[in-house]
Amino acid sequence: MKISLLLGAAALMAASPLAANPRGDEPIAIPASIKQGIDFIYVDPQMAEVAKPKQKPRNWLQRIFKGREETRGKEPNSVFLGLAGGLERYKTSWGGLPQIKVAAGGPLKAGSKGRRVEQLRTRLGLPEGGGYDETLLRAVTEYQRVHGLDADGVAGRSTIASLNLGADHYARRIAINMERAYRLPVTRTFDRYVVVDSGAAEAYLVQGDKVVDSMRVIVGAPKTNTPMLAVLMQRAKANPYWNVPPDMIQTVTAKRVLNQGVSYLKNFHYEVLSDWTPAAQVVDPKTINWKQVAAGKSNIRVRQLPGPWNSMGEMKFEMPNDYGIYLHDTPTKEVFDSKDRWLSNGCVRLEDYRRFASWVYGGVPQPGPAAEQVLELPKPVPVLMTYLTVMLSGTSVQFRPDPYGFDALAMPQMFAATRSAGLEPIEKGAQS
């Protein structure tokens, strides 16, 4: 089972006045008051039941998991259990090595000798003497593989910096991911649900507490990250419009119309509406004062027509929330072949919307050619968006990059900021 099934969270019921304002089909920024290192935004009351409001993080570094008493009376998900075992194995393997510093300097590689090579040998638990031999090369390569570095066997700047962080740092990262997993639904909470893991840029379809399918996704870029969110998906729209956000109408659309003429709108399949209400009427773009639009003095609406050019693709899966987050198809399929799938403005693009829709509806819906047909789900499907930077590889943990910096945000939330050298958590009095 893939490790990315963990869903992290601290229950926070959110109601934003921004929901009443026009924003188009783009996410809005998560308020700074919501700390996303660990905290999860639970939008719907049904989703908030999986964790306690303002739940404090637990001291997983000093606690041995012994069974159901840790998981509110039900079996935990298998990823939480896997990480719990991985933490113990990490502490006795990499954590059991001498935690000495390796002096800064140039890259160390096969054939290198000297004081820094001997420090590296000691740090990785190898006997002194022998220089950068085959045994050290294998040890460095394995360290790099586990810790999310390029496994080239060369101890360069990144590898030395990682070693000098020490095993305590990485044990804390495992504990952070365990905390996110602990806040997910325990077994038998939902018949089925969707997990979007922004750390892996993958989506998982979970049924009967087992992953039955998965696919690659495009998630938010580091500057426009996909939030940790729990929400109910309630409907889809076939042949959707794409409503251009008001700020883009002002800063992009209006300026292009002024430079290229109203033919720009026709060439790129846009139409103009009178306002943002449900009763809005299509208007002739020649009647619009585009200089006023560019100056932010007009509240017109611009949307892109359905078709192969549309940013939403052929289907948009809606889950009402105040942050403008949803799942959708995309016309640019080639991006899923890239290793860098942290590209969107926050919403989630699906690699195979047909397969996704087939699982959601029990068969691929067959809408007609009309624009924006609403397809209600037979039953709302929970969608949990999490962020995991540690996975299991066999029985061992393997670290991934932290593109959003959420692990760094979580460190002071879980551990006392003034005790960076120790393992004492913020929460006191936890059982060992």
C-alpha cells in the first residue's frame, strides 16, 4: 500500500466572507491565521468529526505505539502504523550512528582521503582508515537514497549538510508525518474517499480502507500551494466554463484587448458577461470601456467557452469551500510526465478524469454537448488533501523534498523552538 495514504489534520471550521465576492475559477490564499504545518481545514461538519478541534500534537518520538488506545478505539490506517514502525527502525539504524559533524569543504568521492573522509567514515559507522573506498561509497549512496538526495555516492555540499542536521532532525520529520496521519479518518469512518497528497503530487482512491487506484496530479506551486483541506465533493460539471478571476480580467484580459482589439476574445474563445450574478447576460465586448476595466472601475465578467482549449478540460469536480479549491481535467496532458508537478495555482489537475469519474459515479457519465452540465454525485465523496514528505520503501522510511516548507512550519508547532538540540515536544506530560 502506498505511503501517501496519510491525511493530516487539525479540525478548523472555516467560514470566509470571501465566498460572497466574485473570484473566478482560481483559488484564494489561505489566511495567515491558519497554520498549515499540521493543521487541516475541515470544511464540512462530517469531515470535522475525524479529529478534535485544536488538537495538540502528540509526542511520537518518546512513545511506543501499542495498539488501539492511541487511535480513538478503532484500527489506525496502515500508513500510520508503517510510519510508527519506520520511526523505531530509523532511531535504531541511522539514529544509532555517531552524530558527529563533518567539516565543510569540497565534494568527497571515491579515492578521496584525509581528515574529512575519516569524519565521514565515523559518521556513517565505519572503522577508521581505508579512505573513500567501496564500502564508504555504498554507505553514502544508501544514506542519500533514504534521505531524499541524489544517490550518486558523492558526499557534496547537500549530503554533508544533511548529515550535519543529525538523526534527531529526521526523526522529527517522521513524527510530523505521523501526526498528520494520526489526524486522518481511522478505519471504517468512510466507505470510500479520495486522498490528494501534495507531497507526492498523486491522488489515491480509497475504498474499504484500501487504495484501489491512484493517479498522478498537478498540485499547487510552492508560492500557490494546495492547502491541507478536508471537504465533501458533491457534483461535477461537464463541458465547464472557465471564469477568469477579476484581477486577471483587469491585469491581463483588458490589457490584451486594448493591445490586440476585441478579436483577442474570439481568438481565445472568451465571452463577456454583464456581471457575476446567476442572471448575467452575454454582452458585446465592443460596448465595454476596456480602459475602465484595466483601471479596475468595471465589474464585468469574462469566461472561456467549453472546448479542448478550456483550462478546466472536459470536467470539473466541485467541492464547495471558501478557498476555491477543486479537482479538474486539463487539456495539457504532457505535464503529467514531468517529475515537477508542483505547477498549479492551488487546484488539482487529474491525470485521467475519466477513470476518476468512473470510480466516483460507478461508470463514466455521458453528458451531452451542452455547456456546463451539472452532474450530481449519487453520494457525496470525502476528499482529503494532505501533504506527506516521508514514505515507506519496503520496511524503511524514505524522505521526500518539502516544496511547501510545511515540515519547517510544523517543527515549532510540535517541538519547542528553543530546544532544537533535544527531542522535547511542546506537549508536556505525554506517556512514554
